[in-house]
Amino acid sequence: QVQLQESGPGLVKPSQTLSLTCTVSGGSMSSGSYFWSWIRQPAGKGLEWIGRIYTSGYTNYNPSLKSRVTITVDTSKNQFSLMLSSVTAADTAVYYCAREGSSSRFEYWGQGAPVTVSS
Amino acid sequence: SYEVTQPLSVSVALGQTARLTCGGNNIEYKNVHWYQQKPGQAPVLVIYRVDNRPSGISERFSGSTSGNTASLIISRAQAGDEADYHCQVWDSDTVVFGGGTKLTVL
């Protein structure tokens, strides 16, 4: 059974860079044809897709966030990471990592990492 | 950019059938997925590719599409079905989520 776990600082100062890592267990990230995504959810609001990466390093990003987002992968550690630059209070949210299967459905999710942007 | 819209809230009487909708231009031609999310928990996939249930999901959950509307149908609604439900599609190299619908079981 695949499991995902987010980790990283829960508090980030405005204008700084938010950094999170997702560790995948229960299988190698390189097995199968999967994309690995980051999704966020502000309190009381809907889900927002941030972007995704394939194990080759190929990425897609949400156009509304593309200028500030970088997603990387380290298959040797079975991890992928998110960096979101120049954060503001609007970036305060629970951040989820997820595995994207065929037809772009998200079959496996991490438990979520709350991140607050505040000075 | 493609957008999908969901009503903010839907109510259903215990034991009755709930129909949650997801609107989008020609959505019937897209793979629509549905997620259930309970407070403080990560979303769970309940329907994929319009009308397929993952292993372990109750047969009371089903889906359909027609024209510009996709639907998640929950039959014989139970108190445990009370949750937020999100629809999701893929369009032009982008994942798109609806705003989510809060289902209340009365």
C-alpha cells in the first residue's frame, strides 16, 4: 500500500520561500507510470492543484502559480519537493502531496501539512 | 482556462438519494473524478472516470454525465456520508477542481 507523508516548516514569513517534501513509502516512485502532485486547500475553501512531476523530471504547473513554483524529485530518496517563492498570507493553506494515476485521478494522498504565512 | 462549478451545499434526508452536480463546458467528454473529504482528513477518491468505484467504496456511490453536467449520486444516504465532495477534471495540461459541495444529511 502506497503511503505519502508531507514534511516541512509550518510557519513561513511573508516574501520568503515555502519548502515542503513528500516522502513516498510502500513502493518505488519509479515503478509504474505515475505523476506526483502538490495540491493545497485554504481553510474553508476548495482544493487547488499546484503542479506535478514525473520521475524523469518533467513538470506541469498551475498557470496561476507557475511563476513562483518549482517541483523537484529525488528518486534515490523516494521523495519529491515543492518550493513556492514570495509567499503572502494568501498562500496559507493545508498542502497535500498525492499520486496521480491513469486518467489523472488522485488515488493516494498524504495526510496534509498545514502551512501558515505570517511574520 | 477550463472551469467547473459546484453548488456550495446540498441537503438530503436520511435514507434518500442525493445528487451532487459539477458543471463545465461539454464535461460529458471529460474524465470526471469525485472525492469525499471529511473534516480534518485528506480527500478520498470515491468515483473515477465518471462512473467507476475504487475498491472499498460503497456501491451506494455512482456517477454519470450528460451535456454540461456531471453528477455524483449517493443512494440511501447515511449520516456517515456527510462531508465535502469535490469534482475534478483534466484540461490542457492542468488539473481542475470544483469549489466543493457540502453534503448535509438531515
